[in-house]
Amino acid sequence: MGFNYAVTAMLVSFIGFFFAYWQARKILDVPLKSEKVKEIADAIRTGAMAFLKKQYQILFWYVVIVGIILYYFIGQLMALTFVLGCIFSATAGNVGMRIATQANSRTVMAVQKSMMHGLSIAFSSGTVMGMTVTSLGLFGVSMLYLIFNDPSIIYGFGFGASSIALFARVGGGIYTKGADVGADLVGKVEKGIPEDDPRNPAVIADNVGDNVGDVAGMGADLFESYVGSIIVAMVLGASLFDSPFWVLLPLMISAAGIIASILGTYFVFAAKKSSPQTAMNYGIYASSILAAVMTYFIIKYTIGDIGVFWAAMAGLIAGIVIGLATEYYTSEKGGQVQKISEAATTGAGTNVIEGLAVGMFSTVIPVVTVVVAILIAYKYGGGIYGIAISAVGMLSTLGMTLAMDTYGPVADNAAGIAEMAGQGKVARKRSEDLDAVGNTTAAIGKGFAIGSAALTALALFVGYTEVVQLKIIDILQPNVIAGVFIGALMPFLFSAFAMKAVGVAAVHMVEEVRRQWKTIKGIMEGKAKPDYARCVSISTEAALRNMIIPSLLAILAPVVVGLLFGAAAVGGLLAGALSSGFLLAVMMANAGGAWDNAKKYIEAGHFGGKGSDAHKAAVVGDTVGDPFKDTAGPSLNILIKLMSIVAVVFAPLILLYGGII
């Protein structure tokens, strides 16, 4: 019977693949009638694919080296699943980015017909990403379970997915924000030209960055959350219960989530008379309700313990609450963003102060929500198994959530292309309206990613304690205290490296843009074409050079702490990293999103509008917020998960040689 459930999960993943293909064909069938739009879109796609190619060349050697280490020190099967996890994770991000770079130009064509037609194309691109990520994840885990019949071996798959995700997130984040900050500082602040003005040499690099950071990076990020939550729940099910149904339940809940997400997309497409934000809200609510109903019947007719259903619902509802809280703090229609806009009227300093305060306040609801979800899941879901199931429940509708998130950078690119290609006021206005909604959906996606990371990392933490047989971690022991402090330090040290890398990349970009304006005559008059390729090259080099050190920190920290201080110290390390990393990630993501929309609120005509002193101050706040929300903040959720799964994978090594000091 267990075999049949795993096969069913694999079949559902093929349904997801088919739906993704169908949506991709829908996008590609939209004709590109403007040669200028096609030219710009081709430049963005070429830059994005060139970056990925160079990034994968570097990651190839990482996969080889780590694979060899796992082969000789942990086990051959762990090495095999690690390599497969790397391949699947890279594929998820690659496929999503390929279709996103096709959808951006076609969204420009579609908005000329109507705004909702443009929404349909941009959102379809998101559904391709959402279905690809969830279907690849479910297919990979189901296949490996059918082959090995031992979920603990599949930890290597999660380790591979996490590794690629961190490099993709950090590298993509440095790329996109180095270009974005550089373009804004010279274009908006120094020259006073509009965003996405074709006279700005950094504008193509900026649009490329949206794809390599917010599409490929986010896809790999949530792919590893998705598979990580499933794997740890399966492992706990195998170790705590005799029945195979407890092991296979995470696969069935995830399969139900894919079906629910597919059905939920039709609620978005059907809401033709609603606003874009309302249409997508219909989709997430519908898919959540459908997933809840299917999960109830799956649990009732397999394990029969309805308490586990409430554990799954605790995670699912927590994801929605965190998303709504993120929307409240980052939407330009909300009072918090408008307060930041008002603070800009007295200068950049007050704008930055208000944004930081809003970001710090925004941590309260996500933390309380996750705490409540943990308590409910533990009480009703069979203890620690319930916590793992709550993470699976939160991520069950990832197909829909990721579709909403990926819609954001596609709409952003569309607005930029419409401006650069001179597609007229109507196309520009409609694409900007879609972009404004995209800022909120992207912020919601980041909030969801961080919340799911907290639950997934906690589940992995529990999995680690099971592997090393730690029933109690004594916080009064000096080695554990040392681990806690080192763990709490890691998110700050990691963020410092990421932020500094963005700053250095932005400086190089500013210098290059200034050089071109001085040496290439006629750019500002529109008579000469900037050297866009040079700016793309600068961002690529900066991202690839600076992604290595922060990424290696996450991988080496659990192993080094374990070997020096022992298994209990690693428990302290994971606890410290989870607590500080979760808070810091939420603060950074929400503050950055709020600064961005505060700037857009002023640009819409409030507090003096574009070109005013308030606008210039808001641009400074947005510049600070860019690496907050798109580099350091979203990378932190991968950091805490990767540290946890590294600890699990290398637990045998830590048990054998740990505690040197």
C-alpha cells in the first residue's frame, strides 16, 4: 500500500509538469510585434543566461568536491542523493528563469490589450515556476524513496538543494542589487532621469538582476524548503511510528497541494473584473481551502489521527497570516508605508529611521504566529512529528505562493521594457500598475519563504537531535553556550559579507556609468547607445566573486563547531542561528519592501511627487533597503536551513570525531 502512495505522488508531479508546460505554451504563443521590445528582451535573456552559465561552472567544482567528501566520509548513497539534489535545484531555477525572460516582453504586448491580459501572462510565468519547483521536488523525493525505501538517505538530496539555493540566492542577490543600487544612485539621484531610462547604461543589468535574483534564486530557495520539510517529516515518521502511512503522509499532503494550486490558478484567471491584487488573493485563498479539504480526507483515511490535520493546518494558516502581515507592513496602501513616505519630507535620515523602526515592529506577528503554530502542532500532531507536518502544511500550496512571487519580477521587467522600448503611456501605466502589485506579492513571497524556513529549520533541528540521540541540550554547559553565541553571530556575519558585496558592486557600477556618460558622446541626448554589456559583466563578476565566502560560512560552521565542541554544541549553534536569523530576515525583508513602496507612493504624486526633495530622500531609503530585501534578508532563510541540514548530514562524522576541545 505504501508503494502505491509513493507512485501516486509521482503521478501527481507529472500532472504538475504538464500544467507548467501548458502555461509555458500559452506565454510563448503571444506574438512579439515590436522589434524594439524583442531586442531589449533578448539582451536581458542573454545576460541572465550568461550569468547562470558562469555560476554553474563554479558550482560544478563545489558539487564534485563535496560529493567526494560525502562519498568517503559519510556514504556512497548520501553522495549520490546530494548530486541529484544539486541537479534538481539548479534545474528548478533555470527553467523558471528561462520562461520569465520570455514572459516579460510578452507581458508588455499583453497590457496593450488590457491590464488583466497582462496579469494573465505574467502570472502564467509564475505558475510555470511554481509547478516546476513543486513537481520536481515531489518527483525527486518520491523517486528516491521508492528506490531506497529509507528516507534518511534522502537527506543528501536536501543538502544538495540547499547548497545550490544558497549560492543562487547570494550570487543573484549581489548581482541584482549591485546593478539596481548603482543605476539608482547615478540615474535618479545624480541625473534625475526616470527608472529604466534607456540612457542609463546599468538599466539592462538591473533587469537581468531581477531574473537571476528574484526568479532563479527564489525558485532554488523554496525548492530546498519544500523538499527539506518533506524529508524530515518522512524521517521522523519512520523513526517514531510503525505504520508506513506516517512516512508517506508528507508526500500525499504535498501532492494534494499541487492539485490545489493548479485549481487555485483558475480563480486568478477568472477574476477578470477584479484588481490584480484581489485576483491573486482569490487564488491563494482558494488553493489553501482546497488543500485543507484534501488534507483532511487524506489524514482521515490513512492514519486516522485528526490531530495531525490540525498540525498541518497550523502551518498552512501560519503561512497565510505571515503573508497578510507582510502585506500590511509593505503595501503602499498601508499606513506604515505612508508614514515612511511622510518621514522622507524631512530628509533621508528620518526616512531611514522610520523604515528601520517599521522593519523591527514587523517581526512581532511572524514570530508570534510561528510560536502558536509550533505549540498547536506539537500538542495535536504527535509531538515533534507534528512540527514537521506543520512545515509541510505551510509549503503545501507553494505552487500558488511561488507563482505570486515570481509574478513580481516579471511585471517589474515588463514595466522597464515598456519604458525603454517607448511603448506609449497606456502600456507604461498598465505595466507600472502591475509592477506595484508585484512589489507587494514579492514581499509576501519573501515573508512566506522566511516563515517556512523557520518551521523547516526547526524540523531539521529536531531531526538532528534524533540522529545524534540528544534528548536534552543543557544550556548551562559552556560548549552549548559557545554554540548558541556562534550561531546567533552567523546571520549577522553572513549579512555583513552580503551587504558589503552589494556596496562594492554598486561602486563599480556607478563608476562605469559615469565613465560612459563622459566618454560616449550623445548618450544623454539619445543619439548614442550605452555599452549595456559592460555593466552586465561588472555585475556578473562581482556576484560570482563575492558569493563564495558567505556561502562557505554556512556549510563549514556546523562541521567546525561539531568537531571542536561536540554534538550538543551544534544543537546550540542551530538554536542561536534559527532565532537570530529568523528575526533579522523578517526585519530586513519588510523594511526593504516598505522603503521601496514608500518611494513608489511618492512617485505616484504624494508629498511632492517625482523630483521633489522627499522623492530624493525616499530614493536613498530604497537604496539602503534594496540589499536588505533582495540580498541579505532572503538569503538568511537558506542560511538557517542549510546549517541545519549540514548538521544532519555530517552528524556521523561529528559523533565519531567531535569534541576535540
